[in-house]
Amino acid sequence: MNKKSIRDALTPFNVFLLVAFLNIVLLILFLVFTGGQFLSEVVWDARNPLFPDFVSHVERVRGGRNPYVVEDWDARFPALAYAFYYFLSCLIPQQIKNSTVTDWYKMYMIILLCICLVCIVAVIFETVKESFAYKLGLVLVFVMSHTFALAEIKAGNSAVYVLTLLVLALYLKDTDSRVGREAALIFIALAAGFKISPAIMGFLYVKEKRFKEAVRLIVYGIIFFFAPFAMFGGLEGLKSFINISGQVSGAVIPRPETISGVMIEICSVSGLGEQNGLMLGRIVSFGYLILCMYLFFKCRYSWKTLCLLSSLMVIFVNMSYPYTLQYFLLPLIAFVKETRERREKGDYLYAVLFALVFTVYPVIRINWPTATFITNYFCVYILVAALVIDLGIHAFGRKAEATRREDM
């Protein structure tokens, strides 16, 4: 095989698949060698039973109960999410003959996971212009990734609903069908109604000067956010939700998953105090937000700008958890599409980083629920730093060039 053949075969996507599958195989080998005991060290929050997020949220609204109890920090989702959980509570019996309620919770969560996966896989197979084997490889990497296999499936968190809605929205956003484009707006609004942070995707329409669609998106967002509170105390429920959200954003708990959590950890270890860490974390977080938005609007739209936008849903919000890492599937799909058509030297570095974000072997582990994911987040911060430098050089370099020409 000559050098040209090797170069043609060694695409960024191939490198991504190779690194990802090597990590997955390594993890499986350790599970085999330990008789499965290694799973308790690497799965998300092994101290709780399966699907704790799903079960607890359905229970919060069962029988029409108001989920917004100020002392309950975990009731941090907007009312649309709890309206959905209330609907599910009407389908799940409180007791049933010859079985336990837990079995039925698991059944419904598995059904929801299957529905989400079918939608995601359908978009991947429709969007990615590769052979069946390569598309299947991408799907397998995602399904067996830490964020999905060891966090999302374990927790049963609504992050997978949000991801599904956003995958569908980005697929339909630029379709020729007017109905499809309108559905994309609704999907983004629904995703924001579950987690708020997906509202950041609305800036895609602003960047493309699709202002009429942006206005309709805002209208949908307002409706989906405020209207469901009528089911849970109305204005008082909204006030309680805001109060809970404020408490969560002000939590001084060292964590590796967010910028604030990292700053709190650094200040805690260095003796500066956790409150100073929270303040520093907020400054750095909002500085990162401003920088991301500047680069997003300054640079042309690509998987890189989409990746920065997606990263805000992962590391910007305080008390975010590892299942949010699956949001990086959005720029990963775009990365696979774009690097197939236009290959750059730096794409190989990003291919490796994407693979590590999803599947890196848990080199660093501590006795804590996020133990297996510290190494993943280490790779996340390298990825976003590389993107900021990459896009920053492009943005500021172009500005300097324009200034130089004006002075000539």
C-alpha cells in the first residue's frame, strides 16, 4: 500500500472510530478481568438503583403533586418536564398484580430510550454520507460511550430527550419542507422547556439572519416554558422554580463537570475558600460564554462553532452531570459530515479528542459518583481550549488583516 492509499484510508472519521473502539475494548477487557466488579467503579452514581432520575421525577408529580418544594434541589426542571412526567405517571400503575412498580418504571424508561435511539440513529443514517459499516460504527460508539452507556442509561435522565429533540431539529432546520423547518423550531423550544440550556441553539437562526423564524422560536419557547406552570401552582410554582434554580446555581460543591465546579475545587484545595471559588467560577463561566458567543458570530458556521455552542450546555451550567456529555454528539455528526468533504490537518487532533471525550479509559478515578468521568472532562477542556485558540486565531487574525489593509 503506497502513501497516498494510506492517506486516503486514514480519514479523521477512521481515526475517531479507531481510538474510540480501542478505548471501548480496553474497558470491556477490564470488566472481564475483574468479573464485572470494575463496573461499580466506572458507572455513574453506582450507589443508587437503576433509573433514579426517571423514577424520582415521576414520583414527584404522581397524583398531581406539586414538584416545586424549595428544599428539594433535584426539582430543578421547568414545568414542561414535569407535565411530561405527570403524563407518564398516569400510565404507570402504583401497584400491580404479580409484579412490582419498579419493574414498570424500568419498562417505560427502556421504551423511551428505544424511541430516542431510533430517532437519533435515523438521523445519523440519513445525514452521514458514509457506508453502512461506518454509520453503524458511529452509532455503536455513541451507544457504548461513557456518557450514554454508563451515565444516561444508569440515571434515566431527560438529557437523552433533549439530545433527541436537538438532533431532529438540526436535521430539519434547513430542509426544503416548510413543515419540517417549523418542526425544528418546535423541537428546540421543547428541548429548552426540559432543560433551558438548549435555548442557546436559537442563536443559530440569529446568526443566519432568519429573524422571522427566531421570533417564532421565542414565541414557542415562551409558551412551552410558562404555560405548563399552570399545572403546578401557577405563579407560585414559577417563583419556587426560580428559587430552586438560584440555590442550584449557587451551590458550592466541588465537581469536575463544570467550570464553576472546577474553580470551586481549585479554591477549596488551595485554601482560598469555596465561596471565592464559586465567585471565580461565575466570572470564568460568563467570560467563556461571552467568548463563545463572540467566536460563534465572528466565524463562519461549522462543526467548530456548533461545538462551542454545545459546550455551553455541558460545562457552563453549575451542577451539570456527565450525561450532558452526550450533547457533543451534535457537533460530532457535523464533524463527520464536514471532514469527509474538506479535510484539514487539525481535524485528526479533533478526531482523537472527540473519541476521548466519549470513550477515554478512566485513568483517574476517586471514590465519588463522577469518578469515571474526570478523565472525560479533562479531554473536554482540552477540546474547547483547542477550539477557542483555533477560532480565535482565525477571528482576530482576520480582523488584524482587515485593519492592516485599511492603514495601507
